[in-house]
Amino acid sequence: KLVEDEFRKREEDLERRERQLRDEQKRLEDARVYGDRVPNFPPIPKFFPCTPCVYHNIDFDIPPEHQTTVRRAFYHWQFTVGCYVMNFIVCFGMICALGTKAGSMFGLSIVFTGLFIPLSFLTWYRMLYNAVRQDSSMRYMLFFFCYGFQILVSGIAFLGINKGGFM
């Protein structure tokens, strides 16, 4: 009788723990899909008057089998930002050295830096991030379309067309 009572208590305890684990798993899954996503990207110091715009957490949002792909895309986006900023710096140096002869290149570099950095984040990196997070084929298609356009623009920049705004 004592063994049966102890066995029953253990069984009830295991069932209670199993319910708790299921509830916790459901809560975490709901948080993953519907959770309160406080914007945390780009990381901006507290004293700065602007605040982060989007929620970005590869480790939490992206399934483990796709995290490497999304992380590589994020590094590629960061490299793209670096290239646009470097292009701006070089064109600024050219306008300092050559004067108004490099004015159109400098103006275009301002447009490319100011426009293409946020557009590349929103159109191809964020599109891939959300496609992987939600497993959405429509977002994958949009990602490939926008990323193809990015590759086309980068190819034109690589050709170095005279006064094309790229250095």
C-alpha cells in the first residue's frame, strides 16, 4: 500500500510537471510568434534622441537550421553598408581635391548612401529574415527579386561608369 501511494504521488507529480512544461513551451512558442517585440535595432545609445526601429534577434526568431544563412546575409548587409559609406568618404575626398569637377559623383554618393542603406535593409535583408522566420514563400520570392536588383546595382558600380556616383 505504501509503495502504491508513493508511486501514485510520483505519477501525479510527473503529470503536473508535464503540464507545466507544455504550458511553458506553448507560452514560449506564442511569444516567438506573437510576442511583445521591443525594437532593438539598430543599437542606439540611450542619450541619442532617436530610438531603434525594428526588432532583430536571430537566435530567438530564426529556426536553428537557418541561423547560419540569416547571419551570413546580415554580415553581407553590413559589408554593403561599409561599401556605401566608403564610397561616400572617397567621393567627399574627391570633391575636396578636385572641387566642382567631382560634384555630381559626390551628390550621387549622398543619394546612394542615404537611400540604398535603409532600402537594402528593408527590401532584401529584412525580407529574408521574415521569410525564414515565417517560412513564407512569397517573402522568399520578393527577397530574390530585390536581392537580384541589389546585385545588378553592385555590378554597375563595379564597372565604374564615368560620373556614375561610385568610386
